[in-house]
Amino acid sequence: MIIQLEEKISEKDYLEVAEVVRAIGYKATEVKTQQGRYIVAIGTKDFDIRSVGQLAGVSDVHRVSDAYKLVSNKWKVDPTSVDLGDGVTIRTGGLSLMAGPCAIESEEQVRKILAHLVENGIQIMRGGVFKPRTSPYSFQGVGIEGLKMWHTLAREAGIKIVSEVLAVDQIETMHDYVDMYQVGARNAQNFSLLLELGRVNKPVLLKRGMSGTLEELLQSAEYIFSSGNERLLLCERGIRTFEKSYRNTLDLNAVPVLKEKSHLPVIVDPSHGIGVRRFVEPMALAGVVAGCDGLIFEIGEVPEKAYSDAQQTLDFKESADLIRKTRALKEIAL
Amino acid sequence: MIIQLEEKISEKDYLEVAEVVRAIGYKATEVKTQQGRYIVAIGTKDFDIRSVGQLAGVSDVHRVSDAYKLVSNKWKVDPTSVDLGDGVTIRTGGLSLMAGPCAIESEEQVRKILAHLVENGIQIMRGGVFKPRTSPYSFQGVGIEGLKMWHTLAREAGIKIVSEVLAVDQIETMHDYVDMYQVGARNAQNFSLLLELGRVNKPVLLKRGMSGTLEELLQSAEYIFSSGNERLLLCERGIRTFEKSYRNTLDLNAVPVLKEKSHLPVIVDPSHGIGVRRFVEPMALAGVVAGCDGLIFEIGEVPEKAYSDAQQTLDFKESADLIRKTRALKEIAL
Amino acid sequence: MIIQLEEKISEKDYLEVAEVVRAIGYKATEVKTQQGRYIVAIGTKDFDIRSVGQLAGVSDVHRVSDAYKLVSNKWKVDPTSVDLGDGVTIRTGGLSLMAGPCAIESEEQVRKILAHLVENGIQIMRGGVFKPRTSPYSFQGVGIEGLKMWHTLAREAGIKIVSEVLAVDQIETMHDYVDMYQVGARNAQNFSLLLELGRVNKPVLLKRGMSGTLEELLQSAEYIFSSGNERLLLCERGIRTFEKSYRNTLDLNAVPVLKEKSHLPVIVDPSHGIGVRRFVEPMALAGVVAGCDGLIFEIGEVPEKAYSDAQQTLDFKESADLIRKTRALKEIAL
Amino acid sequence: MIIQLEEKISEKDYLEVAEVVRAIGYKATEVKTQQGRYIVAIGTKDFDIRSVGQLAGVSDVHRVSDAYKLVSNKWKVDPTSVDLGDGVTIRTGGLSLMAGPCAIESEEQVRKILAHLVENGIQIMRGGVFKPRTSPYSFQGVGIEGLKMWHTLAREAGIKIVSEVLAVDQIETMHDYVDMYQVGARNAQNFSLLLELGRVNKPVLLKRGMSGTLEELLQSAEYIFSSGNERLLLCERGIRTFEKSYRNTLDLNAVPVLKEKSHLPVIVDPSHGIGVRRFVEPMALAGVVAGCDGLIFEIGEVPEKAYSDAQQTLDFKESADLIRKTRALKEIAL
């Protein structure tokens, strides 16, 4: 059960609502986000929902049978839009494109990619400065100094930044230089990181775990939401399967299913999803048709020279083609 | 290595070619299909390919490094078209639609579906008369008598039939009443069935195994081809994953990858692929955009009443919508 | 529900029992095996079980809630023993060892292995004469002539034969030369083959499918049993996982779970299970401790020279060690 | 390549070694642990290993072709023993038992379990105070105050503590109250946590990721080792598969394979591994026979009443039986 509270509910009224919920036999969790105030009540007993709805300070009450609550589609009438500021908004039903390198490498690289994005009307640039690598001896990213450089150039170009955060202490370090945090597949169930991201006033793009189920993804989103941050995007980025012809298996089934289960926008990452450069375009287009609200993909001037993910990075011509095609496809009314 | 032989190669010349191949240290397999004659030579030694190409009776020689040979894209210039007769052809780059019930149940059911197909310009009807069921106590299909009834009605309506074959002895039983055999996921590595289907003068639609890799699918196709039958279709129908929100996980990554690896047409089955009725349409459309050459899907007048697969069957309105949308999507030049 | 019938039940009494079952609303399947006669009744309605149990010709009635019925542990008091003749019996709680090459290759090979088996007190030899190979160009086995040779030598040595059957028509071909049929992982859901094996008077060792669940394995066993053959063994032989350090992942969890679910003996195949020679012994011993009733493993005089599965075959010294250790381990009362 | 340095190598000599390594074209990473000092050099060029081995301050040089280096078996002659103080040591080839509840709940619970451990000669108690739960609304553990209580009682009883750490900031919080940190499956690739655990003077028990490969596990161990902490244990705790009869699939194949690949002790967790109480014993015993160096399992006075993992927790009688049997089994010389 989700109890939406009035913004200015008095402390006395709040305590009474919580008391009534507990009296029914439910466990009450108070949730305060930047957008609202809720009590999430967990229990199985049947009761008259009006007994809660009529209390002072309660604006609405919703039964939500899903294991996840606040990210469920069962209570929120309007789908969530995520505002990055300056008019950049990721809207359900829209098509937000985010592109950039696997890893930020140099000023020259950043300048060239920013120019490409501006030229193609893309408003959000992706890029890693802290890289999660299987081996401790692999390139770990340029770190915070690289992020500052990137931030300065991106601001000049009017482009927003999304970048992966690996650790709680990086949240503050990165805070003034990113417009959206990204949580990668390996941290999809790093609950302490998720909780901390709930306390931040920036949107979060949350990737599905490498072998994670959709329910696990939604529960991880619930961690962030219930900790205070409603501005969330869900991202399908490929799962592990037995197939060896591709790096991962982009699971486009997740798109319509997540759209049905949750009010959060759904983004597709075809670059990690299939992991093979020449197949990124068909999978991206298929993702658009399957109903995603945005794409995030890897580009570079000379993909072959990238420090990482070279084999799945599009060059600028391929990127421009993909952008044009996704937009054309999105406009078609079937 | 694939050695294409001239149709009228003399026995003497044939023996010499085979002898030369063996002398190089390769194992030679003779393949005669309805369309051509080949020697498939397996080995690893390096040699001058011209020494074979110049022999009498040899029309062409191709190095094929893939584990599968005759179904590989590495030797055949033109993609394969599969002719079902009467002008019904499944073409690479086309969009062949096949629809019908999970299982044939009654004459009335067949008549209604045929009428729906004719009305919507669909030329091929799918349907099972021998059903592979996990439990021996589940409905096993109407059998050969049902197939004969269906065949009579389909002929009258000018519609072709594709139906699953479960056993070698059914090949002959079904022969005069089907236009294409289907091999299901559970028989994807039933090699004796595949070999026998190589000796039949009817096309075969071969489904990927439930946890099968693409290489295994192509090797299974190689069994049929090398046993004599070139008229083959590959079908992606969903793989087993950990996700519980859908019955299977339709793997659309397989579409562009199979198209690159093989000259055979690639069909997508969104009904088994995701297994949830309301998600069949987005997955079908995504499959078209990913580049498939056809779709096979389940329909019924009142899906809720079907003996099997009720939860993934489209009704006639949903079917007509899907057909219209796939065609509109196919015509778009991005 | 399983209704055990008296051996000499009259036709009239039988028809009445079937009629009563149908009147309750259950679907009745008649099963006649070499050991008994049953009606398997499928339905969900509640009813007084005594109304069936008191009918003439009924010896016992059992509720079985599992999806599989006759192979379930819920009705059969005594675990199944499988008799191969001449005093060779695979007993629940015993430790039946079966060893031999992946593929039968030559008379010399067979003689040496038979001598090794006799020397070590092993009564059953495994070996393939029809080999299921992913590629049609790989060695497909020596066929029926090789089986006849093997059979002659094995009879002389007093050793029983278990060998894989790939196709319905091989059942009869092989019949006089094997003591037990084996169904491989790729045919675990080849239902027409399973049904036909139900009509044969020889035991069947049924392997789990490559990504098959235990319920699927038990349902496949149910196909054979309900078709007439009760002499069945279940075999765990490794499943497909993401791990690349071993060929398959031997799933020993299956051993205690299958033992609880079914009355059939459970055999472990550590050779295919892990697929790495030096790890076959620890996995075999772990299987014994986990509670299996037998082992089937691959041996050869010079494993490196085997036509197939060389990397998982034990030499005679390793085999003798393994045999000794498994027996020592089995005798320990913890 | 791993270059072992003399403990008292001069700064000048160190710089020269690093310079020589770089001159060969290798990337050098300096590693200082509580036990030793190393340069890990990554590169592919061939060179004369003596050119490095003869440098001043170098005690030994080893080629290590594995992707992981310091945790590899290829360079370290003696297997690692992990000392928890007060004579409690986890030895390769030994059998260290660790038992306790899923979650610490109360003083009474802790006292009873400690008494059971003392009675059965167990030296290490497991228990969670910070619980990683899929849902944010589930019980999250008693936290640091519970840990302090547990620590006091355990010290009195002479029992060591291993407990899961979920976040970097918990490392310091927990430091004085645990004898070993545990990293759970969900954090198996939480690299920032791993790096931080490398800087701590306490052993770490590292669990395999839910769908993680053995190479990923070893690389995660490499993160901790190369960050400074050599006192590591690897733990197999079940992987995700398609089987629904058990919670996870305990992969005992990992035991002999990890023992071969690494010098670190290997622990088996049969409780999470199979997740079904009555099957914990056979899987634990099978793990011992497969060669593990220790077991970690869940116990409770009344398992049915545990806040979490009730279905996989042994009661004290089952625990005592298991302890007795594992020890008896370990003593057998086969």
C-alpha cells in the first residue's frame, strides 16, 4: 500500500496515519523525496482502505500488489519525466538519445564528440571517468580531473553529462560535474550505493544486472526511490546467455514489460547490449520499435583506437546515420 | 572447403576430384541436393586452392572457415529463396507472414482461420497436428486425420501449410499434406530426424533449440543441407533465461547475426518468443526492424479457448493490426 | 491419481473403473507395463478416494500431486531395481559402475577395456556406436557392425552393454546386442523416441537435457514408463552454465533431489559432467557421497588417442583408482 | 609476470627494477601487502627472465600466464593459510567449519549458538548484521549495536566472527568487532569495496557472484590482494540456473578447479548453495569429498522462526550430525 501524504501534513497528523497503519498490522516506511511524501506500508491483511484514505493529511491511498511499490505502475497515473535542467527532459513516449565514448580519454576526444553531438542535435553525452574493470590492472579511467575538464567543455557546448558512479564517496566528488549518475550492471545490487543515490538531487540511470531479473531491477530502483530520489531511468543493457556470437544478449522483451510494470522511462543500451559494432544499429532501431524512451550508445572518432569497448563503438558517420534513422522511425505512426 | 561440381560431372572426374582432396589430407563428404552437387572437404592443411579449382568437373571452390559449411554465407553469392510452389516464395529481404493456431482442433476453427488469412493476404498457415508436450498426459494433437482435413480446406483456400514433424515415421505420413515441415526447439538436435528431412523434397523451417547457440542451429541446418535439402529457413523462437516475466526470451540479436553468418532466410516467432499475448506485437515489429525475412505467429478466433498456448495467441483483430503494421514498417526506407 | 489394477482384472471390471474415473471428471490413461497395469487419472476435482479403491479389480489407489505420476516417489513404496539379467542389477542404495570408451572403435580397443572391467569387477560397459555429433562431418560411430563385434566379445567376458540410441529405427537394430539403451541429453525431449522405448523389453538409462529441469527429466521418464517400460534409470550428466573452465557443470544437487522425487535409481556421469579428465575423480566421489546409485564414466587405454572425448577419458590406472575409491567411500557408515 | 622483491629493497633498487620492467614494454603495478612486496608486470613481449631476476633487491621472478596474477597458483609454492589469531587458522587441506544464523537477532539467540559451537568444537561463527535484501522494506539487520553485543559474547566464548560487509564505510565501523569480513555474491564485483578491503588488516572471505565465472571470482580476489591484503578465502555459494527445485545450484565443480587455479583456500556454502534444509547435509559432504578446505553453513535453535533463510537453516541436532560426519569423512584416506 502506498499512502500519498499532503506536502504540509502536520507532525501530529503524520503520526496518526503511521499509527493507524501499524494498528492494521502493516509495517510502515516513511519516504520523503524531492517530489513528495509517502508512507509505504507492507503487509498482507485485508482491511477497508477508506479507513486510511479519510485521515487528515492523506491525499491518496493505493493498493500495490507488486513486490516493488513506489516504482510500480499501479499507483502513479502519469508516467515519470526526468528533468536534467535547461529544458533537457527525458520523457516517456519520447526518444532521448545519449551518446559518447566508453571512457573519457582526452580534451581533444571530448571536443570532437561534443561537436558531433551538437551537430546532430543530441543533448546528453555519456562517458566513463571511473571504469569498472574485471582486472585491477586494466585502465581504470581518468578520474575526477578528467571529469572536470569534460564538464567545462560540455557546459560551453550546452550538453548534459551522464557518467557512471562506482562508489559512495564518488557521489559527492562527482556531484557538481554530472547531470545524471549512472549505476552499472555490476552495481545493480550494491544497495548502499543505491541508498546514497536516493539522497542526491540528481537523476539516476540504473542498469539491469548482468543476470538480473526485471523484478530485481525494479527493487533496486525502489531502493533509490524510497531513499528519496524519484528521478530515475531504467536501462536494459544486455544479459548473460550461452550465446558466444555476441558479448551480451540485448533483451528487448524487457522494454514493453518494464513499460507495463513501472512508470519510469526505459532506456536501451545497444552498444553493451550486443557488443558488436555492426549490429548496434539494427538492435537500436528494434529497441525504438519495441517502445523504449531513449537510447544510450558508444561513439568515437576512430573507434579502433578507443582504450576500451573499441569493438562496440560507432564512428561519427555511423552515429549520424543511427540518429537520423531512429528519429525517422519514431515519427512513424503505424 | 566447398567444391561446387558441374551438374553433369562424369564419374571418372568426380573420383579424381575426391582423390585430389584426400591427397591434400582433407576428409571429403559428397553432397547431392535437389539443387546441386558438392564435395565438402574438412581439414586444416594449407594448400593451393587452384590445384582443385582447375580440375575437370569443378565449377567453383570456396574456402569456408566456419564450422558449418554449406549453410555459411562465405561461399554462396545469392541468398536463398525458398519456394513453396504456386508462387509462394520466402525471400531474403522480403516479409513472409505465417499465422495459425498452436494446434489444429476442428474444421470450424480451420475454416475461420483460413478466411482470416485470405482476407489479410497471408499465404501460409501454421498449425500443429502432432504436439510435443512435456507431459505424456497432455493433449497430443489431432494427428494425421486432422491434417488431411486441414489440407483439403487449405487447398481450397489457396493457402500453404507448415506443420511440425516430431518423428521420422511422420515425415512420410505427413508428406502429401504439408508444404513445409517444421522442426521444433526440442528436436533441434534430433540428428536422425534432420538427416531424414534432408532426403525430402519439401522445405524445412528449423527452430533454434531452447538453450541452443547459433552455431548449433547452423550445424543442425548443415545436417539437413548436407543430407540433400537446400530449402531451409532458420527460426528464432526465444531462449531460456532467468527472467520469469515472460515464457521465453526472444533473442532478436540472433536476427542480424544469422543473416550475416548464413544465406538462409531468418524467421522470427514472437508468440513462443515472449509468450505473452499483449507483447507479441511490439516484439514482432522489433523483429522486422532487426531484419528478419518473415514472421510466424499464433492466432485464434477466441484465444482464451485454445487447447494450448492460449496465453500467447492473438485474436483476429490483433492479428489484422499486426499484419498491417508489419507491412507498413517493412515499406519504410530509413 | 494412480490406480493400480490387479493383474487379472476382467475387461468388464476394467471398463467400470475407467468409467468411474471419468464420471469424477478425470482424464484416464491406461498404462500396461511388463510389471503391472495402471490407470493414470489426471484432474483437479476433489473426491472420496475410497469410491475408486473399493472397485473390483483395483489393488490400490494413490493420490500423486506431482506433474509426473508413475515415476513419482509418492505412490511406490519400494524403490525400483533395474535387472539386466544374469544377476546384474542396478539397485537403489547400491553403487553400479559402468565404464567404457566414448565411442567403440576397434576389436582391440574393446578387448582391452573388457579385460580392465573384468579385472576390476565391473559388470557393465558403456560405449557409443551411433554418435550424436554437432557437426555432420564429425565421426558418427562404427554403427551396427561394431555393435555386433562388441556384443560378441562382451558376452564372452560376461559383461553387459549400455549404448546410446539416437533414432526409433535403431531400437530394433540394436535390440539383440544391447542390455540397456541410453538416451542422450540431446534427445531428452525426443518424445517419439521415448514412447517407442516404452514398448521395448530392455532397461533405459535416460540422461537429463543440456539445460533441462529435473521436472522435464521426470516427465520424459514418465513418457517411457506410461508407454510400458518401468525399468528406468535417471542420469545427471552436467548442465550448460556460463562457466568456461569446464565443458559442462555437473549438478550434484540433482542427486538428493531426484532421489526424493522419484523411486528410480539415479546415476551420475562425471565424465561429461565436468568434461576434464583430472577432475573426473573428485566429482565422481562427490557424487557417491551425494547419494547416487551408480556412476557411468569414460575410460580408454590411451585416452589421448580416442576419436572423441579424449580430454575427459580416464586411463586404466586412473579408472582402477577411481573404482577402488568409490567402493571404499560407499562402504563407510558416517 | 610477478616480481617478488626483498623486504628491505632500497628505493634506488626498486626504481631500477621498475625501470627495467617498463623498458621491456610491460606495465608495472607496485603491490605492498602485509606479507610482502611485489611488482606485477603486465605485457605480452617475450624477454629473458634472468635480466630481471638478477637485479638487486629482486628475490624471485615468475611468469604467470593467467589473467589474474597474485592469486594464481603459478607462482606461489606454498598454499595460503589464513590466520584469524589465537591459533585459529584456515589451512589448505584442512577443514574449517563456520556456522551461525543468517542474521544476528538477539542476545539469547547468540548465546545459544555460541554454546552449540563450543560444544561441537567449532571456532568460527558466521552471522549477518547488515543484510543485503532485494527489497528495501525487508529486515536489514540489527546493525552495529548488534555486532558489538555479538562480539562481546563471542570473545567470552573464544569464538571468532565472520560477518558480511556491504559498504566501504562499514569497514571501519565493523573493524574492531569482526575477525574476518565477508563479501557477498551481490558485491562480488563491487570493486571499490574490494580495493578498500585490500587496505585492511583482517582476512576476507569472498563469495562468487550469482552468475559469476571462476575467472571473475579470481579477478575480484586479485583486486583485494593487489590492494594489499593477502589473507583471502574463496567461497562457492551456488549459482543461478534454470532449475526451480532448489534456490541456487551449488557448483561443486568449482572446488577442484579453484584449488588448481589458485593458492587460496576454498570454502563451500551448502546453505545458500542449494537453499533447502534437508539437502544441506549431502551437499556439504559432497563438498568435503570434492576437496574444499572448509564449510560455512546456517544454523539456528528453531530454524522455522529465523527472520530470514529459515528454509535453509539446520537445527542444532542436524548441525551436530553434519559436523561429526564431515570430520569423519575428512579423516578417511581413500
